Amino acid sequence: MKSDFSNWSDVRIFLAVFRQGSTLAASRILGIAQPTVARRIDALEAATNLTLFERDTRGFKPTHAARDLFPLAQEIEAATAAFAKSAQALTEPRTIRITAPGTFADCVLDLFSDFSAANPNIAFDFVPSIRVLDLSKGEADIAVRVTADVSDGSLICRKIRTAKWALFGSQRYADERGFPKSEDDFRGHRFVTFEHADVPDYLHRWLTDRVTADQIVQSFRDVDLMQAAIRSGQGLGLVNIRQAQFDAALMACFGPIDALSRSHMLLISPDAYRRPEVKTFVKFFAPRYAATFDQS
């Protein structure tokens, strides 16, 4: 005869009776009335067409059939517990991984402090990287990028502002050579530049299109090193205007240079955006980060 078993909750009651040896003891463990436990065991036996327990005055004694089913019932119990644990983990806030250039933290430290104070259960993992990480592959949840376009159309995009660049130098350089007033005034000046295989080279190309090779005194793979060279008076260089505000030693020659303007984007992977803590962070962060530019 075909079994009609389909009530998974009866497995929990079966295990309790098997382990406790009586419906009364099982009812205490389960927090269910004893008559209900006995009725569910009867229903399980009817559904499986098996006698699972021998009843006597001493309690419920498992039959051979019950002992054969017991290991499988334990597997169902373990799988149910694992399911519940995984479901719970999916509802709990997880660490938000944010990738951005290394200089990003200088601009947003106060914002993260404010957010963490209001949301102490949400943690962050900063992934400083000049390389463009692949959000769709889970390399990070959120990226802050300055870009002309977003090649991955699946990403959720929030344009923060338009990022702008200007030509900067130092007081030491100004005392020695003065500053050019426009891109038509580069003759006789020295320049430092930034080149990296993982970063579009539009800044470098803009400069090299306007000066001779011997005017480029040094090319750097690190933005911080390039800015250090500008501070020391080695040469003039292109710097993001917002970032330059955090370096009092940098002095603008002229700018912003419209041809170098790019969209400043907050990008979020769709999988990450389904998480409540990521939505909460983006809603908080995006307008406040944009506002920091309005205050500049």
C-alpha cells in the first residue's frame, strides 16, 4: 500500500517520542499537549502504513520500522535546523564591502562615523583598490568610481556629482618658476603625471598632448606619490579638485578643466542591493556624500 506521508512536522514529534519513550515526556519537551502528541503519532502511522511504537503501561517502545526510520528522521531534523540557521543569517546585517581609491577614506570618515553611530550593527570592509573590481562577481558590494561610463549595465548606479580636475603646484614651484595661467602657457614648465594599467589614461594623455616628453620629469603609478612630488616642487600635476582640498600644500594653477570632467558614481551590485543593510547605507550615504561637494 502506498504511503501518504506528507506532514514534515510529524517527524519532529516522532523524534521526541522515540527519544523520550512516551507521549507525555515528549509533550513536555515539545510544549504540546500530550493528547495532541499521541494523535499525531497515530496520524503518522496511518500515513506511513507502519506501526512505529508498541504501546504499553511503561510507554512507547520503538518498533523495527521506527528504528529504521530514526536515522532518516535525524537527517530531516538537521536539514531543518540548517535551513532555519541559513534563513536567519540572510536576515541579519552582514559586512558591507566597499571598494574605492585609497584616498576615498579621507573624504568620508565623518560620514561613516555618523552612520555607524546610528547603525552600530552594520560593519564595513574597505577594499582600497585602484583596480576596478567586478561587483557582479562579488569582489565587492559597493564601488565609488569616477568614470566616463559604466560598462556593466546590470549595476545599480547613483551619480553623486561631476568630478573635476585642475592643474596644481606648490609654493616652492611657484617661487621658482611661477604658475601657467592656461594650457597655452606650458612652455618652460615641468610636470609629473600618473599612469597605471588598471586606470583609464585620459589625464595622462591630456597632459602629454600639450607638453613635450622632456617636460614630464616623472610618471607615477601611485596617486599619493604623484601628489607628494607636486608638494615637493618637482613639477605641476593634475589633481581631483575635491581631493586637493585635503592637501593644504597644493595650489591651483588654473581649472577646472572641462575636458577632464567625469561622473562620480556610486555603484551597487544587484545582489548586494537586495540586502536591507545595503539599502539603508545607500539611502544615508549618497545624498550626504554629494553634499560634501556642495560645501567645497
